[in-house]
Amino acid sequence: MDALRRVSDWPVDRAAVAVFRFDPLSGAARRHDVDVVGTVGDSEDPLPWASVTKPATALAVLVAVEEGTLSLDDPAGPPGSTVRHLLAHTSGLAPEGGPVLAAPGRRRIYSNAGYALLGDLLSRRAGLTFADYLAMGVLEPLGMSGTSLRGVGGGGESGTGSRSGRPGSPATSPAASPAAAGLVGPLVDLVALGREWAAPTLVSPETHRTATSVQYPTVAGVLPGFQRFDPCEWGLGVEIRGHKQPHWTGGANAPATYGHFGRSGSFLWVDPVAGVGCAGLSDRPFGPWAAQGWPALADAVLAEVSGTGATR
């Protein structure tokens, strides 16, 4: 793909990016119907995913919901908060734990602490470590054999974020929680996750529609790395682009585009209108280079693959 030549201009030593395509009009689309149409870089090189871990954690939670292990309306987090609030960053928890900053459903506060709690809750309810549940429920079924949680080894788990000894208590450093930011793996596995978010096989179409629809649509909040938006749209485990500007996806991306990016220089987005997705990993932390380079790449990809944008 000509659009992927832009990656060579990024100020990074290692980067790998892939573009995949699917039929947005096919209600029966399956993951194997999602075709990779271009790659650049070493797709087998494992790199940290940072917060792009959260869509994988969210999938594990949604699998547990469909199995009956959890409910989106189960109490979780601060008083009045639920699993749904934690997934959508509306529990009121601060980014790294500590005092509750708002009543549930009132503000969009991006919270690593909330995902640490989700990992703890899922572990307790399932009777497994979070790492084991994630592996059995998400990584193994999707063939993500090169991806694992940081701090996991020897059949055990170093922790899902709860270090105080009280079940479900926020971590001292939730950003280090495997459930919030612990995955390390190659591009080929990140693409597998993207294909699942594009065309679900692990959860029902109804659950997928819920996860990729705006939750608490009138809530304002800050998109980390950018600015405050009102509203600040999120689904369950993925951010929804809406009309945010500036943004880490392109100006040509549909408002329904959903995905996530990570501090490690990782990103994954799916545009369900164009039927296009893009995934990338790099060895340089997110910064101005990414805030400028990623949207330009997205617009170029959409222009080339779907004809819906203009190359910048």
C-alpha cells in the first residue's frame, strides 16, 4: 500500500503497521472475512501495547457477561458504579485510583484504576487468574499465541492491580496493572484483535453493537493526550471518535470509528462505515509525532483503500 510509506517518516526505530478491510454491510461477517490488505515493518516483532490492552480486557469481560459470570449491571467500583461504568470510564474513579472524583455516570474520567478493578472482579468471579481467563477467553481463541501479559510467567500472575490485600481495591499503580496496560505482543496478534472487533466471533452481534455504541452519550471528559471534549464518546472498552478534533484518527474517519491508542506508541482503530481498520506498534512513546502522523496515515489509508478520504 502506498499509504503505508508514510510510516517510514515516523521518528521511530521500530514500527509495524497493518491495514485490514471487511464488508461493512455484511451482518453475518466473521473474523475470517476480514482481509489484511497491507503491512509494513516486522509483524512478528513483540512490542508493548500499553493501553491497547484495554480492548482485550473489555472483550474478556464481555465474554464473561455472555457466559453469565458477570453482568454489565453488577456493582463494581465506587458506590453506585457498575461493570458498565468501569468499562466506559464513567465510574468516577481517578485515573490512577485514590479519591472518587465524581458520581457514576456524570463525568468521563479515563481510569486505569477502573480496569485494574475489572481484572480483579473477573478473576474472583471466574475462580481463575485474570491472565488465565484472558488467555482462555480471548488470546487462544483468536490465535494470539505471541502475546502475553507483562509480569506473567511460570503459570502464575504477578498481580492484576490489587496490592492492598482487599478484594477489588485499586492498585497502588493501576497503570502497571496487566488488565489496564500489560499486553506485549506482535502486530500479527494486534491485527487478530482488530479483526475480532471488526467482526465478532467471541460475543454476539448484540453485545458487539452495545460495546461499539456510545455509553452515557452526554458525558464530557478529557481524551488523554489531547483535550477536553463535550461530549467525550466511549463505548465499552473502546473510544468512539464522534466529532472530536483534534483526534488520533483521521479527519476522514467516520464518527462511528472506534478503537484505542496506547502510551507505548500503539494504536488500533476500526471504521465500520468504510469497512477499514488499522493497527500499529512502535518503540517510541506517544507524543506530538503520533498526534500528527497517525491522523495523516489514517486519511491516506482511507483514500487508498475505500476512496472516502483525501491523502494529506
